Amino acid sequence: MANGRGRDGRGEPNFDVPEGRGAGRGGADLRLSRDDRPGGGVASRVRDGEDKGSRRAKPAAKSGARRSGGKKARRRSLLGRLVYAGWVLGLWAVVGIAGLIAYHASQLPPIDQLAVPKRPPNIAILASDGSLLANRGETGGRVVGIKELPTYLPRAFVAIEDRRFYSHFGVDPVGILRAIGQNLTRRGVAQGGSTLTQQLAKNLFLTPERSASRKIQEAILALWLEHKYTKDELLELYLNRVYFGAGAYGVEAAAQRYFGKPAKNVSVAEAAMLGGLVQAPSRLAPNRNLPAAQARAAQVVAAMQELGFITAQDAKVALAQPARPASSRGGGSANYVADLVMDVLDDFVGTIEGDIVVQTTIDTTLQATAEKALVDELNAKGGRYNVGQGALVSMRPDGAIRALIGGRDYAQSQFNRATMAKRQPGSSFKPFVYLAAVERGATPDTVKEDAPIKIGNWQPENYSHQYEGPVTLRTALALSLNTVAVRLGQEVGAKAVVQTAQRLGITSPLQANGSIALGTSEVTPLEMVGAYGAFANGGTGVIPYVVAGVKGVDGKVLYKRGEGGLGRVIDPNAVGMMNAMMHETFVIGTAKKGDIPGWDLAGKTGTSQDFRDAWFIGYSGSLVTGIWLGNDDGEPTKKASGGNLPVEIWKTYMSVALKGQTPVPLPGLNRWRKAPETTASVASAPNPGNILGQIFGEPPAPAPAPRATAARRPAARDADDRNFIEKLFGLGD
């Protein structure tokens, strides 16, 4: 190892160079000379001074020029480097933006698969005269074509939302820069840079999320929309999709919701308010913040005038007479009708694919009259009688509903009491008991005993706790004597009473027990009015209906109501007897103050236990109307009975509804009507009841029983009536 060889005889390399020698043992010098370095001998010679003389001999001017040229070169090099760097950065920015766009575009469906989604269908619900009652569906209004609208309406949106709409390609760089500039010079966000096309893209395809990602996708979709549709087509799509608040999507829905008119009829001021509303539908809704809505509309008017969309005179009028929302009476009772339509519509048309128009049987005049009669009465006397709610149903004898009020105020409660509230009908159920008896041989002149009766542990009483003794059925029904109704129910059987009511159209479950005769099983107002329709039309069973027909917006008939009903459910002779007995309710009975001169009327009042429900259902030969009053929680009223508030509402409404019509006779009434001379004989009879006969026109005592005296008549139930005679001898129901 001392000699540098290993055991195998091979030598180890040695890079040591002896001092002062140029090679190792092998004679190889591995060090670099000056000539071997970059620059070679030139560099060494310069350093060694070989060319010093030649450098000193160069003129000074040339030396200065060389130094000046070097500075310019260096300057050009710096500028070039900056330009180059900027170009490179710009290129990478373009690549980055393109990649970003490509990434977000990849999150969207392929362009060739994009399609504008269908707008949710609208159901326009019309009255019998073709006027709009309500819109139903997710949008709240039908689709309108841009050609249907006044020119200033779409221009209002262009003026305030996207004044360069007709010149940009979907994204407006100028508008974005302008918005940025205005936002920088104001506190908060003054303007947005989205075009109408971008807003449409957002409404059609994207969620309301606010993010850079969504804005990029919005721009991409806007470019696609601009490529696929014309400007007018885009504007039409926008006007039918944009949200205006209060559940209204589209300009038609908004015009109906806020101004109670179709979009084609809005004024310049109203168009400006609609145009300004889309910026903040909740904050600017005119029915919630009218000053803010009007201030925004003034801005729209100014923008429209500036762009030449309206004249100076138009602007002056619009600013002088700003738009105001239309008032909705009583919370909009037509909405109760609309709810009923939607409940039954599936039975007629099934799945709804596009906009449809539903023609109803509702008479707008009668609907408004009914609403006013009910609301006014409750406002005037509801507090005194502790009555909080009410319902009204009015229909033709064939079942066509002409007016329907489901409550005092739809805005406060959407529960439809006319169709859904099941309440005890009280004595208004008694006609079914009497009909069952008539069908088994009884007549209006059949005499029954009004006296105490006991069935097991149950002992029903008259309201007055007094009894008439022997009375005819027509008198017993007119005076609403409970014991006579219970006796009849016992004679015919509770099952027969239930079957009779069901045959006439009562569909709610009925309990076949003794108390059924007094109306203890719960029913709805719509059922009761429908059942009474058979008395008004001569014996044909009625199926109440509100939908007369359904069409598509293209006019195609999807449904048309034909002849229908339950067929004959009452014998004509029995109908005449029932009408004669219920007619006496208006002559001597509990609905006497509801009489309308010139008309043959019939009906029955009803009051449930503890005065929880007050009913009156009355009819002419052309119209059947029922009223229910009470409290939703079943709290007792303060002696509100069928003979007071319901009769008053009924008369107020029916007086208008029947005005100008030719009186229609009640079927079979004349055959069984009590003869006038009978009333005269009672008036001349020398007995204590003579004065009552003169006042109330009551019938004479049926032989062989004498009529009851005044002391035995029911006490008054109408706590509101101030007439002394009625207070003394008032008639219960």
C-alpha cells in the first residue's frame, strides 16, 4: 500500500502535483493555463499590457461615442425587456382567462344541449263574463308577446336596466366600466354591470348565488342567448321571466298583482314603476313601500325621456300622476274561488303542461255584493255578537256557483270555510227530517204534538222551554219547534233521515242517532246549499260546480261541462209540500224579516248548541244562498242565531241579486200554499192569539186542536231586534 498499489497489483490514481513541476508522475499536467480559459490569450494579453499602446492611440472622441452608444443600448435593452415582459404576462393572462372560461364552461351542459326551460304553466281563472278573477301557478300570470304590449313598457326596462341593450353582444364592457366608475364615486354599490341578457341567463339557468364563478357562467350563457335569439325575442323572454315580488313572475302577473289590469293596459307611470321594481322587488313593491317605488319610477321616467323613448309631455304627466297600486277589497274574496278551482281542476284536465284558461260560473257583481254584505255585517255587529267569521255560498238551482265567500278576509286567513269548515247545522238540517216524513205520508197539514219528549236520558226542549201543543207541520217547521222534529225523526228512523240527506247531496259523515233531527252532525255550507238546490229546482239532485270549461291559450277546448246532476231525488209533490212549509218561515217564522216583496221565498234558519253556529239557507226559484257565522275555534257567540245576523246578510245580498229579475215561482208552492182566507179567519177569530195572527199572519188552529195562545209562543232569539212585539213574542229557530 506504501507504493500506491493494492493487493491485486492495480495502481491508485494520484492527482498530486509536485511543487514547481507541471506534471505528476505520469507526466500529465491537469491544470488549466490562461490560454485554456474563456477569452484565451486575448484576455491575458490585455491584462499583461500587450495592447496598451494601441488602446491609448484611439481618439478621445471615438472613446466617448462608444460610451454613449453603450448607454443607449442599455436603455433599449431595458425598454425591450419591459415590453417583452408585458407581452409575456399578457399572453399568460389570456391563457389563464381562457382556461378559466373553459373550466367554468365545462361545468355547464354542452352548448348543443342547451335549451330555454319551459316556463311553469299559469292558470288564468275567469268569471262568467270573461274578466280575470285570479291567476294560479308558480308564475302568477300568463305569457305575453312583446307585440301585445305598449312600446313604452319594454323600453322602461331597457332605459333603466340596460340602455345599450340593442348594441351590445350580450356582455357590455362599456356598461361594466361605467358601472365601476359610478360605484367608485359613490358610497356603496350604485350600479351593476349585468345586461338584460345576463339577467335573463341567470333567471333561466343559474341559481341566485353571488360569486365570480356564477358571473363567468352568466356571461357565457348570455353570449349563447345572443347568438340564438333576436333582441326582441330576448326582451320578450326577459319580460315573461323576471321576478316582480309578491309571487309575480313576468310583467303580466305584476300588472295584475299591483294594478289590477293586464300589462297591455298599463300607463307610462305604471310601466316606469314596473321597470324600476326589478332592481329590488321586495324593497320597492308599491303595496309595501309606495314612496320608494314612486321615487324609483321617477328615475325610470327621466331615463326614458333622456333616451327619447317618451316625449317630454309623457314624462311630465307620469311625474305629476305617479302610479299607485290597486286596492283589493276585503282581502280579495275571489281568491277563495280560485282555491276551489285549483282543488277540483285535476279532475277535469289532469297534468297541466302549458298555460290554460278556466271559465267559471262566478258572477263578479254577485261576488262583490256577497263580500260586502258579509264583511259589512261582521264589521257592524260581529263584536257585539262575538262573531269572528262567516261564509256565504250562492248558486243557481242547477248547482252553478255564482258567489262564494270563504271568510271575512282572505289576506288574514286562507281557510275556505264555505267548502272546508264542517259545523253543526242546527235546525237548518230539519228539512231533511220533514222530507223523510212527507215521503212516508205526512203533509204540511199533518198535526203533531209539541210537548216535552224524552229519549233515554236525552230530553230535547224548545228554545223557549215552552210548548205549542198540537200544531201542523208547516207551523212547526216555520217556528222551528224541536220536539216536533225529534218526534218525526223517531217515527221515520234516524237511518231514513241520514239517507234522505245523502240522497240530496250531503257527503259528510252523518251519525244515525236521535239528535240527527236537530242537526248535530257536522256539514259544510257548500253541501247544505247544494242540498237545498233540489227544493228550488223541483226535485233534481244538485252537484255544486264552479268550473264551466277549460281551454288552452291556443283556444283548444280541454274540458266543457255537460249536463250533469244526481237525477230526480224528490217526488214533485213532495217538493211542493216542502216549499210550502219552508215558505212559511218567511211569512210567520224565524226568517220573517228576510222577506223580499214580490218574490216567493223559502228557507230555514239554524242555530247549533250554545249558539256556536248561526245559519240561514234561503232560496227563490232562481237562486239559492246560504250563510254561516261563528268562530273558527268553536267559541260560543253571544246569542247569534240563524234568525238575526245570517238573515240580515241574506236579505242584503238577495235584494241586490234578485233586483230587476222577473220573479220565478217555487215549484209546487201554489198547490200547497196556505190560502189567504185562512189567515183572515185567524185574524177575526175571537181568541187571545188574534193580535199575533194580524202581526205575523199565522195560520188558524188546525182542527181538532186550538192554536196556542201568545203566552205559549217561543221567546225571541234575536237579541238585536228592538221591536217590542218581536221581543215579547219573538220566534226561535
